[in-house]
Amino acid sequence: MPERSEIVRFDSVPELSSNDLEHSQNMLARFRQGDLNAFETLFREHQRSVYGWILRIVRDPAAAEDLTVETFWRIHRAHARFEPARAFEPWARRIATRAALDWLRARRTESGRAATNFDQDVADLSSRSAADPGIAAETRLKTAQAFARLPPGLRIAAVLSVVEEQPHKEVAAALGISVGAVKLRVFRAIRLLRKDLLEQGITP
Amino acid sequence: MKKQDEDRIKQILREALPPVDSASEPSRDLWPAVLRRIDAEPGSELSRLEPGRQNWFDWALLAGLVVFAVSFPATIPVFLYYL
């Protein structure tokens, strides 16, 4: 498991020189006009961070790849609405979050499948020495399964804020809601999770 | 819910779902898949190479509306009212 300090922060963008800035602005303007080469350049620059963001939400590498493709298709489709004066990364992340949310909602309707990857996550975790021995493997498994049953909107807010420790401001921007709404969603997710665990006879 | 209960649930959740490795990246180049997705889109560059295919339905719909309007001219004000 990576150290918390190793987790990439999306706000840690290196400073650009004036030439780089001009080049970047030019690239974004060309993308807005529908230039496919500019779009490919942006794709090459941002595919890894977009994939990483989606993976944090869906926690399934194959699905994250498909959703990265879906996200860049949506980005291409919306190129005329992009404002070059604004940053590309937060805009892409918002579209990626929407695509991941749609995927989670669609999966939720498929009975029983939602918990599968979480079961695998927990099985993997059981073999890791970093796991807290004070928390039983069964508790972790049932927590993961209970988490998979939460409404997708609450899950995204909780997984990004609590598990991935992303700043509330960035989660809010990605979800298109206020910071207060993110905190409320996290609180509701935790409360529902606790209720579900109690119903299963697990006292946290 | 007490603060300590909330913190305990968060701790269990972090244990149940470990953070994703920041070095994660796609297992393959996704650009060809993005291009295929774009080309499959109606009105894309690929679709524009086949102009007869892209909007026959639009023309058929328009023709149907014209025929309907000519056949029943009294319905035109009703349509306009609801537009």
C-alpha cells in the first residue's frame, strides 16, 4: 500500500514558463476548434491522471480503462463548449466523474455484481501486512460489501474524501456540488454504512 | 452518531478499501480506442465520408411532416400553438 504522502495531488501542477503557457493556451484553443492533433496531445498529457481519478472511484482497472475512453469521447464531443481560459484538468476530471457515476448507477441495477470487485479488494488486502490486525478480515469484507450497496453519489464522495483523502474542494469541483454538500454526503455515507454493519451484527 | 463512531467507521473503510496506487496507469494505449469511439459517432469524420447514410431519417421525417401539413392544413395552427 502506498504511503499517504505518495498519493498524487492534482493541484500540484508545476509552474509553466511564459512560452509553455502560450503553447498550452494555443493547444487548448486549437482543441476548442476541433483540431484532432491538439486533442491527441491533450489526451497524451492527461490520460494517466484521468485514468487514475476514475480508478479511485470505480476500483476496477478494466472498467477504468473503458471509462477513460468514454470520458475522452465525451470531452471530444464537448470541445466547442470548453473555455480555453480555464484549466483543462478540472474540466476533464468533472466529465470523468460523471462517466464513473453513470457506470456505478448502471452497475447498481445489475443484481449482485457490485460487490464482486470489493470482495477481491478485501481478499487482496488480507494478504497485506499493512492491514490493521485489530480489524477482523470479516469486518473488512462486510464493510466493503456494505459500501458497495450505498447510493453511487454517496460512494463517490466517501471514497474520494475518506479513502483517497482528496481535498473536499477538489471532490466538490469534480462532482459539481458545494463543499458543504460533499461533507453532508460523506456524513450520510458513514451513517448508512454504520447502520448496515449494525444490521449485520457487526459493532464497529 | 458520535464523533468517535464516525472516526472508527472511516478507519474500517480505509482498511476495507485501500487507496489506489498513485503509479497506476492503463495497461494499453487507449488512443486507438478513443479514435474508434469518435468514428462510431454519427456525424463524425468517418460518417461524413458517406453522406447518403448519415441523415436519411431526418429527411424522411421532414418529408412526412410536409405531407401531413399539406393533407391536413387545419392542424398547422395547432402545431404552432404547441411549439
